[in-house]
Amino acid sequence: MPLRTPAQYFDALADGRTLYYQGRRIEDLMAEPELRVAVEHAAIDYEVAEDPQYRDLAVYVDEASGEESSAYYKIPRSSQDLLDRCKLIETCTGLGGTMVTLIKEIGSDGLFALLRTLEGESLERATAFYETCRSGDLAVAVAQTDVKGNRAVGPHQQSDPDLYVRVVDTTDDGIIVRGAKTHTSIATNADYVIVLPTRMMGPDDADYAVSFACPMNAPGLSLYISSYGSGEKDPFEFPLSSKHKMLETLTVFDDVLIPWELVFMCREYDKAGPLALTFVEYHRFTAVSYKLPLVDLMVGAAAVIAEQNGVIRAGHIRDKLTMLIMYAETVRALTEMAAIRARVDERTGIAYPDPMTTNMAKYTFATRYHQAIELVQDCAGGLLVTGPGGADWASDEVRPVLEKYYQAAVPAEERLRMMHLISDLTARDFGGYHAVLAVHAEGSVEAEKLQTFRAYDPGKAVAYAKRLAGID
């Protein structure tokens, strides 16, 4: 099959899926302006394949069949494959105004984890589904984070057994699943969702050790879309969030039948943890790859607004810009090094980014993000929150006043447009979304510290220390 066009992607979403937004049932996703923004943003993943400027990056040709496929679905076999993937993710996120598109990124992360972890019949099913996604050029979400309930106890100890997704029955046709996942990005506008376990499981949690794929219009599957960032936005006042948005859902499975051919794990509790961690190895690399346009924008926006304000030569401003540059380039260097240090799974031949360096990159980004925001805001000034809005600028009566009093080293329009860009990025709901993602998305700061410690091999360093100390 040829690569899908954006129009074909849009058409496929009209499949009767069950959606709720702001307390009401949504019958037509594309007819809702606030939701359509997110769908059109996600289509960047399809647009790049049609753009001659990006086609070589976005499309790969299978050497055996000669078939063209999205480069997102190219199984990585080397460091270069991972570097190419990083560049593709960075490019699409850059085109998306620092908001990741994710409709192929996260799904392929999940597929690579399945292909690396599974064996036997489960691997055959996962391989067949991978081919369905690749050849169909599908948009695929991943639902991993269960709602969890009381974090002090495990899945089988919850007061309500549905607080983790579980198998409630098996039939000749497949498994019946019930429960809910949360923080499910792009499920609203995907073709399928891959469900993965969220943690290690014990024998008593066997019903919760489940992984499968599910079409978004499956009977019994309901998506409750977060209202965060709702409302139509003026492009002058909200240059990023008026055009770029990602939808998150509470994803509820109410006795959904999953055919056996789409079941990858059923009650195999000993395999739940390894599959969850393998997905994280890929998805945190995706995470730091899509953060690169964001840290670059912080440097660029701070430098431009400082110049427009006429303070670019001030020593303290130079110091702040230097700190932002060091932050951005450290995240970039660690991200690229994670690919350069890639490992290749001996059993499958599939490459994966170095876990330690990936987690160091994510930790560096997350723990220094809020400081970076402060530096950008300090370079900009109070107009980030006290400046005029889009309606003011559009007014024939008000605009001349704004042009007179808000000029600085550049005309008022240039300065105000940059102010609104920085405000959208750091001080409004789009900025709040980024700030929370920095801390919690793709794993917590504590999880990144733990994985860094686990991934580090101390043998060489310990042996060196002992040798210098004269210890055998």
C-alpha cells in the first residue's frame, strides 16, 4: 500500500469511535474546532512524507521488497538508524511549534518493544501487527499508565479491581478486558492503541499482566478527552497553541473483546516488567528527541527579545543566555550520545538507545527545565502577562496607541509578537502543559535516576579505584 495522505488519515477517523469532551458526546471529531486543531497538527507526520524537503528523512525504502514506508516504522539496526529517527522526531516537532506530533512516534516505540521482548506465538502476532501498521501507514497510540488508585498497594489489592486494566474472561474468539488507562496521548486521533503493562507483576497480579492492540472504534472502548488548553485561540496572542495541540484521554475498556491475533500477553506476569521497561528505553529516547526544538526555542526567543528590549549587551543577560545555551546543548549532546552508544539486542538484532545516557538526557532536561523558563522570562520582562491581547491589536482605535508606547529597539509589532510567543511558551496553558510534561511525561525524575543507576556498569571504575589503592 502507498503512504497515506493527510486527507486519508482524516477520513479514517470517522469510524464511530466513542469520544467525550467537556461533558458531551462527540459524534464528529473533525467538526469540533478545538479538537480539529490537534488532528491537523498530528497530520504533520503525514505531510513530511509528501514534502520534497523532508521526504528523504521521512520515507524509507525496504531493500528486499522496494516498498516505501514511513521512516518511523523502520526497525532500528544501528546507531545511525537511531540518529536518523532522532532527527525525524526533532524535525516534525520543530514543524509543530515545539509540540510533538506523536501519532507514529509512540506507536513505533511500542512496536519495537514488543518485537524485542516477545517470543513464540506472541512474537508472531506482534510481527503481524507491526506489518499492518507499517504497510497501512497507521497512526498508533500507546496506553501504558493505569489509573492505579491507591499507590500504596498493588493491582490485585485495590478496592476496585478495575483500577488497572485486566483480563476478566477468555473465549475462543479472544480475551475480554476491563479497566482504564490515563494520560493516553493521541488516542483520540489514532487508528489503534497498543496497551502495555505499567509495572512489574507478581503471581497474584496475573490478570493484570496483559498487552494487546485495539482499534479505536471497538465496542466498549470510550475515550474521555482532557479539556486542558480548551478554547479557540487568537493567532496573534497565542502563536503556538492556536495551531498546535495534542489531546490526552482517560481510556476506558468496558468488557472489550480483543481478538487473539491482537493479544500479545495474557496473564504472563513474569513478562510484564521486562516489556514495560523495554518500551521505556525507546520512548524516553523519543522524549528527549522531541524536546530538542523546545530547548532551542528557549535560546532563540531569549536572545531575540533581549535584543528587541535593547539589553542584549548587558552582562547579566549574556550570562543568562550562556546558561540557556549550555542547557540546550547538554540535552542535545546526551540525546545524540544515547544513539551513538546504541546497543544491539543479540537475539533479535534490533538496536536500542543506551539506557543510561537516555535517562541522563531526560533527567537533565526535566530537572533544569523550570530554571530555563525563569531565565527566558527574566530576559523578556513583565509584558509576558501585562501586554495587550489579540483583540487590542486588531482594533483600529487601540493599535496606534500600542504602536507608539510598546516600541523599543524594534517596532512594537515585532516586540509584541515575540512577547506573545514567549508568553504562550512559558506563561499560559500551553506553557503549563510543557512544564508538567517536563516533570512527569515518559517517567518521573525518580524513575530516571533509578534507571541511570541500574544501567551504569561500575566494574571498570571499581577495578581502577582498587588498582590505584593497591587492593587485589
